[in-house]
Amino acid sequence: MQNILLVNFIYFSTFFICLIPEFTWGQSSFNSGLFSGLSLTQIDGDGYSGFDKPGLILGGSLSNDFGWENKSLQMELQFVQKGSRRPANPEKGIPPYLIKLSYFEIPVLFRYYYKKIYFAGGLSYGRLIAGSHKEYDISGEVPNRSPFKKSEIAITGGGSYFLTKKISVEIKAARSVIPVRDYAILSQFGFFGITSSGIFGGSYNSALYYTVRYQFGENTENKPKEEEKNMVKEILKIED
């Protein structure tokens, strides 16, 4: 099990690192950072509602402003625990149920900065970690469970607030745009679907991420290009 996790981590880490040169192209500003926090998730289509499954999220980020003012592109590599949880309610005769999933994800985000706030949105590719899918009911681990797909494509977006020049807090939401599991307990409409399985039916991951982030180096993408503005002012003074 540990060897499988290590292979997955090396695969995505190598892919992530190989893209660093693309983010350092030209004279634009490059920033990197680390983050960790809490994930609250549910699976649309499992018959239960509520973001009742807590988990861990941690990862790193690379961003580049490409010479833009108050805008940047960011790529992240993150480990996140997802799934679904129905707490037991003996008074109503409701037994417990739990689904555990773990993913490596690569979100690619467009970010817009306004004062101390970032608004971000984009797409994310996720890879289910082999062996991480577990399901439990009142009798213990569920045998012969319907498998989850190995890959996930999700839409994601949210915002962050800078507490200091390097530390920020972020709230972000994410939802699968294609089913992560063909089987659904209840008929699930997804975005356009009308059946409980198939292209638009089935089950979808939904998640809320609450993270604390630390950014290395000067946060140059957070502010206007003051050096360029000062240079223009000096040129105008010389012409006068």
C-alpha cells in the first residue's frame, strides 16, 4: 500500500516540477507557496446530503503574473481526502455510512487580485489514489462495492484574504463535471443528466476547502508594477 502511494506521489510531483520552467518564462514574476487545511465533502448521488465528511488537504502552488497587473495564473499540486458520511441517528433508525477517498489533484486557476483579496477560478484534474477507496456501514467494511473512476475533472473557484504579505486564508469550492462513479443510489441530474448512470448521471464529488497559505518571497503579483510606473514618471520629468 505504501509503495502504491509513493509511486502516485512521485508521478504527480515529477509532472508538477517539469512545468516550473513554463511558469518562469520571460520577465514576469514567479511565486511559490505551501498550504494546508480542512476539506468538507459529500458525494452527490449517494442518497445523503450535507458536507459531513471531514478530511485533510495539503499541497504547494506555483504562480506567474506574466507581466499582468493584478492578475496571475496559478498551478497547484494537492493531496485531498474526500468522500461521504452519514452520521448514525438511532432515534430515527438511521445507520451510519462512510465513504473514504483520497486524491492527488492539479488545479489550474486564473486569479484576480483586488487590494488584499484574490478571486480564483478554473479546472482541476484529480487522480484517485490506488487502494484509498473504502466504504463502511453498520456491519463494517462494505464488500463488492461499486468502483470509483480513476480520474476526476472538476470545476473549482473561491477567494483568499491576505492576513500579512505572505500569509493568507482561502475558501474554495469544487465539484466534478463528469461522474466519478456510474452507480447512484438516487437518480442524479448532475448538470444536464436525466438518469442515474451514464454520461451525465451517476455520482459527483462536491467539496469545500478551507486552507491557510504561506507564500515564499515577495508577493509581487499582489500590487501594481510600481517600478514601471516610477520609470515612466522619471522619463516624463526628463522630457520636461
